[in-house]
Amino acid sequence: MKELLGARIKQLRIKKRMTQDTFAKRIGYKHASIISEIESGKKSISTDKLPIVANVLEVDINALFFEEKVLVSRTD
């Protein structure tokens, strides 16, 4: 699960054209290395950070777990 979540966060971060360093600072981490580890699935992100991540990426929290096409199909 952490690999999929990390990959999704990376995809959304890149879509926003945000560097790992900027993203790390905006969600409350001091170093970009933790973002690299989260995105590669080496580390998990704490559940209390998920609403912050969604807010910074300007997405609904569900978008962290499902691609847009899946979310759209669930609302149709």
C-alpha cells in the first residue's frame, strides 16, 4: 500500500510542478529526502499528514488513493 500511495503522491506533486524540497517544507518536513523515501515506498507517511498532503496538492484526500478516472467512475 505504501508503494502505491507514494507513487500517487509523486504523480500529483509532479502534476503541480512542485519540487520534493518545496513539497517537504509545505507539509512540515525539513528535508526532501523523506519525500523521496515516501514516493519510492521505502517509508510510510503518517496518517495525520494525509489531510495536509491533500491540501498542499489541492486534491480531495481520496485522490491520494485513487486515480482521477477511478474517482470519476465512482461518482457516475
